Amino acid sequence: MADKPRDAHGSRAPVYDRELNLRAILGFGGGVLVVTLLAMAVMWWMSDAFKRQEEAKDAAPSPLAEAQLDPIPPGPRLQATPPRDMDELRKRDHEALTTYGWVDKSGGVAHIPVERAIEILAAKEAR
């Protein structure tokens, strides 16, 4: 068996692997770091260039064009008084369902109260 080498004090020093090249490992790590930072800088530059290019394509509209627009948006409009509108709708519906009247006088189409329509259909079914 080979004895471990001794240091200057005569004690046995630990033996390290002499095949590892620390300078090459650190050089490789530094190279990776430099390449990574370079790639990040190029990506940032490209991103900024693309952003400026897109902003140049999308020019701001002319203030004169905005002045010619209709200030009132197209319908549907909001109701000013929804409860009153709902009451009027219910009144019209109730009138249409409980009275006689013409839907299309020239075509001969009329409406009748719902109760009367039920009576007519019940009489037809009873026959």
C-alpha cells in the first residue's frame, strides 16, 4: 500500500484529485455567463426595436376625425324611467290578453281574450 504524502509538519494531508482543472471549469462557467448576458442584451434590444416598429404602424388618430363622430352612441339606449316603462308594458300586455281587437284588419287577423280562447278550445275538445 502506498502511504499518503505528508505535509511539512509530518501529518498526512488529504489527497485531492489532481485531474480536475479548476481553471477550465471556472472559464467555462464564466463563458456561459457571458453568453447568457449577451443573449439577454440582444433579446432586450430586439424587443425594444419590435415595440418601436409596432408603435410606428399604429399612429394616433387625427383629432379632427374624432370631432366629426356622432357624440350620441347608437342604440339601444338606456331607459330613463324603467319602472314606468315596465308598468306601461304590463298595461299593454294585459289589454292585449283581455280584450278583443284587430292584429291585421286587412288580413282578417284578430285577437281575443285568453279566457274566451280557452272556452272555445274546451268546447272543441268536448265534441
